[in-house]
Amino acid sequence: MTERQRYLETMLFGKPDRVPFAPGWPRESTLAKWHKQGLPEGVDWHSYMREQIGIEPAQPGGPGVWIKHTMIPEFEEKVIEEREDTLIVQDWKGNICEISKRFDVTYLRSARDFVTRKWIKCPVESWDDWERMKLRYDPDDPSRVPANLPELGNQLAGRTWPVVIGGVHGPFWQLREWLG
């Protein structure tokens, strides 16, 4: 069964040969801990994990279709204030928070590691803020879809892998990002 067939069988309540194996990616500190616990250095963690639990190697995939559902333009990522042990930063979503100096603002963008934040200000605190925020979510902005979408469609015909269309935040997560 191909990865695509397995995924469809699972999502359509069919009878897959097994449940798809699609774990998220480890953060930096998780991967470091795994190395201390026996994951060999220089080994692809995903392949190693599949081998250890007896699942065949991953089948080769291909392109996905990344639909940009986040704001355009993003807020400027910047350090607003440097304190003894912490930084006051603005992330790409407009949130202002305090983080440890062990990290920089890019950790908030890509979830490279677990970063505890002290929330200071969120980008939507009034109706006027919301009206300004809505402008960043114009569904007709052409940069939301890949310029080569027709070509991607042709490449994806007859594929054996599930197509990834980017991660869309659920409504509660997104409200937390806007409102705190």
C-alpha cells in the first residue's frame, strides 16, 4: 500500500494495512536528549525511529502545495529591549513577549525549541486593531498560492504520496495568537 493509499484508507475509515506513521519533528532539546539516550549522532532520526519500531523505510515523496494562510505582510521580528537574562521581542505575528536570552526571536517563528514566554502585548486588543489585522489576511493576495500552481497540479497527478497543503491553524490557536 502506498503512503497515499494508506492515508486515504485511514481518513475515509477504510482498512489500511496500518495507521500512517507521521510524527512531528523534534525540537532541538528533544533531539539532544534522544542523542544522550542512544540515538546515534549523524543518523536521520525519522529513519532510525521507523527501523526501531519495525516500519518499512519511508517511501519517497514529492512536492506539496504550500498555501500561505498566515498574515501578509508579517510584523517585523525584532528585539525591543535587552534585560539581564531576558529579551523583550516582537515576533512575526505582532506579539510582544519576554523570552530567555538563551533564545532569539527566530525560535518563535520556527518552533526550534521549547521557549517559555511571558506575554506582554498581543496584536489585537481593540476593534480598531482587528480592523487593521484583517487587512493582513486578504484572501485575494496572489502571494498566497504558489506561482507555479498549474505546474504543481500536473506534477501531482498520479502521485503515490499524500499532498501536504501547509499547516492551517485551528480557530482557537489562531485566536490565542491574536488576542492572548
